[in-house]
Amino acid sequence: MKRNIVLCGMPSSGKSTVGYMLSERLGVDFIDTDSTIFESEGRGIPEIFAKEGEAVFRAIESRVIESVAKRAGVVIALGGGAVLNPANVSVLKQNGTIFFL
């Protein structure tokens, strides 16, 4: 598998659960962008929203998406609003196929 499998959908639609199970079955890495944001920022998404607002969060999210989209052959689970930004969709489609759950 060289292209990424990208999972998008509404919050709590199972993106992370399905993504993890799919990555296990395929024997590839799994990346949850919300978890990656938490790891890189050292704080949760609700805190970023509360202290800095949605615009700052979306900029962080786009930076993370741009980074993980460069990988090949991984399963990626996106946050619920990630695909609302056309630039995120464009970068993900360069090396992946997006599935809506």
C-alpha cells in the first residue's frame, strides 16, 4: 500500500476506531491528527479553542495535516472539521484516498 487511506466524518463517527483497526489489519502505521495535535501542542483541542480560538486551532490542524500527508502507506483519521478547509483536502488527495464514515 503506497497511498494513504484517509478517514473523515462527523465527530464520534468512529474514524479513530476504524482507522486503528484498519491499520492493524493492513500492518501499517495509524495517525490520528487530533492525537498528533495534542502531542505537538502539549494541550487538548478544547483548551486551544478556549484560549486561542478556532482560527488558531485550524491553523495548527492544517500544519499537522500537511506534515502527515507527506507519509506514504499509512491510515490517517482526521478531526471532524478538517475537510472543511479545501487546502487540507487538496494536500491529502495528493497521496491518499479520502473515505467518509
